[in-house]
Amino acid sequence: MNTARDIILKLVDEIPETKIGEVIDFILYLRGRKEQELYLEPEEEEEIWNLIETDEKIPAEKVYELLHWELQ
């Protein structure tokens, strides 16, 4: 079974030499990028899951409010 790394290496081997610089730039970008983590209080997480489970439509303002509670 191929690992993700094997697949990436195979894809890189198939890329024309003229495109390798773009691949290198992208890999360096990914390495330097900070992982985005979202921390929610248990009540907030529960509210979001309830909305997802009920497929309730909510306005974008409410989504923003739920995801950015610490800014309030």
C-alpha cells in the first residue's frame, strides 16, 4: 500500500523540470504555515453540532458570532 509520501514523491517525479520550482515554493509555504486551530467552549461546540445535526439554516452573522466569541 502506498503512503501519502510515496504518492507525493511519484507525482514530483512526473512533474516537468520547469515546474519543480513551483512545487518547492508550495512545499516551503506549507512547512512555514501555522496550523489553524479552533478552540470552542463545550457549550459553543454543542450549539454548532446541534445546528449541523438539525441542518438548521442560520445567518452568516450568527456563524461569525459563534466562531469569534472571544472577540466580543
